[in-house]
Amino acid sequence: MNPNLDLLQPYPFQRLRDLFSGITPNANFSPINLSIGEPKHATPQLIKDALTNNLAGLASYPTTIGVPALRKAISQWIARRYNIAPPNAETAILPVNGSREALFAFAQAVIDSSNEKPVVISPNPFYQIYEGAAFLAGAEPYFLNTLPENNHAMDFASVPVEVLKRTQLVFVCSPGNPSGKVMDLNQWKTIFDLSDQYGFVVAADECYSEIYFDENKPPLGALQAAHLLGRDFKNLVIFSSLSKRSNVPGMRSGFVAGDESIIEKFALYRTYHGCAMNPAVQAASIAAWNDEAHVIENRTLYAQKFNTVTPILKNVLEVEMPNAAFYLWARVKDKSISDTDFAIKLYRDFNITVLPGSFLAREAHGINPGKNFIRMALVASFDECVEAAKRISAL
């Protein structure tokens, strides 16, 4: 077996199950799960109709690059969303089976492990796929702690030159998981300048880009930042998904877009990898990318929850309204109570499940930046989220 498999750590939710092993939650309270970022809002009917109306497509093998109509719909959505020229639908767009699958596969295609030990930089806390992708590609993860004191930004100035010289890939998540912070233009400029200097590829994870709270201020995207800085998309690829935007996590549909030379090589990798998108899912994805009304409605539901829940929790936790995404990243005020102890007490006494922040991070540069934090995904109904906030206040 590949020895790098032994480097993989248990997924956060497995660690959570182990943490709660043998603990019986208080049956006087109905269970409320805020631990997993799984959208719970209803799937729009137009997407379900497109899916069922195109089941005849199951009789055909799909191509890796997807049908032209899907690539065109994605290209036009990018142009509308980010106010840039539509990327070439033939050469700059690639449909994928959700951003998770693509993020992992991308590292396998990008990393050249024949060179001196390659490095993959990612934020810390982080989406664990980044670390696993680095290990399985034969690379060494390097974590940049994102802390409240630094507005949860990745501090590239702290990275030693010898590490930057070995860096082949940088994962960036904006809006961030778990902080919900959005990178600004100056932060993007720093990354682009370093990419120019050291030649690494930037993988911008933008799966939360469509969950935000001010319709007049959508989060800045990586392709948009490059455009505003007068750049092309050299060494830049973005990853987006319908899961959160359109409440279809089970459909497994997203895309990658950006540097055409990288997309070409990634498409070659995926041809051998065997991960073409189901034809019926492609049809449903076209319907989803072409419609914004359901996305606006989705954001309205999240805004109602965040605007109500955040003030309640602010009385008992160190927490602020995020810029975007559907997480609250909250620090326990009583430093004598660990994030794991807090999660256990909340589960045992009030039947609420949250994710300890330390499970989302690694010990790096002397600290675990997730320590004493908890992540709450406000994906449950409005009433459940409010009830959860009241129980947390009681604890």
C-alpha cells in the first residue's frame, strides 16, 4: 500500500464520534446538530425537474469535459458574478463532481514529487482535504495559522524563503472555513506576487462564495481579483460548487476554472481518473447556474438565522458576524474549559452537537489555532438555530 496513507489523520467527524463515545445526551432536549456543514434548505424545484427530465442521459457515457452547454453556463455565470469577461468555455472551464473531489485530485495532478520535498501551503484551521491531498501527492503540508488578532489572514511574510522555494501549491479558502472571512485585494496581490516569484500554483476554494449577508457586497473572488489587478489567470485555478449555493450537496456538482494550460493538464489527469459527471446531473447543473432567484432566497434564510443567533451568542461567547459562509467561529470565554470539554458538556447536557475547533487545525508554530474555539454550522431550521443559541447561553 502507498505508505503516505499512514500519514492521514482521522477526519474531524470521526474524532467527534470518538469524543462522544459512551456519552448519552440529555433526552429532555431534542437533538440539534450544528457540527456538519451540510445544507438543509430545500432543493429548488427547477433543479429537481431538470434532473428527472433528463434521466435518459443515463444511457450514455459522459465525457470528462462535460457538455458544451454546461461549460457555457458556468462561464456566463462567472462573468455575471464577478463582472469579468467570460472565461473560454472550451479551454478554461472543467465541470467536476463537487469541489472536494476536485481539490484532492488537483494536488495529485499538480505536485511534482521528483523535486526536492515539495511543499503545499494551506491555512490553519483548514479543510482537511488540503492536508490529505498534499500527503497523497508526496508533498509536505505547511500551515499558516489564521488568528483573530490578524483578522484570520494568512501571513505569508512569516514563511521562510527556503519553504517558499519548495512550494508548488497554495490552497486558499475565501470565504474561509471556519472563520467566514473574505480576502481583500491586497491579500490577493501578495499571493499573486509570490506565485510570480516562486512559481507555485494557487488553488482558490470558493465553495462558500454565494452565502453572504449584503446583496450589495458579494465576496471578492480570485479571478475577479486577478482582473482588478490587471493580471491574467496564470497559475490560478478556482474551485466552486453548487452544494451550498443551491442546496444540492448530494448532486456532487461544481467546476474548476482559470489557467488554461493547467486546466488542459488537469483534464488529461481526469480522463484517466474516470470522474465524468452524470449526464442528468449536468442538465440539472445548467438549470442551477442559470438561475439566481433561488440563491437570493437561500441567502435570505441564512441572513435571518445569523442576524438572530449571533447577538444571543455574543453575550456568552467571543463571536462576530462572519463576512460570508454559514459558520459561526466562536471562542469560549472561560479559558479553563477546553473546546472538547465544551462540546462534551453541550452534547451531554443539552443534546447539541458542535465541532471543537482544535479538530479543524494542527499544532503549528507552537500553537493549535483552533484551540478553545467551536464551529457551529447554522444549517438547521431557523427555530432550531435559535433554540440552540438559547441552550448554549444556558450552558
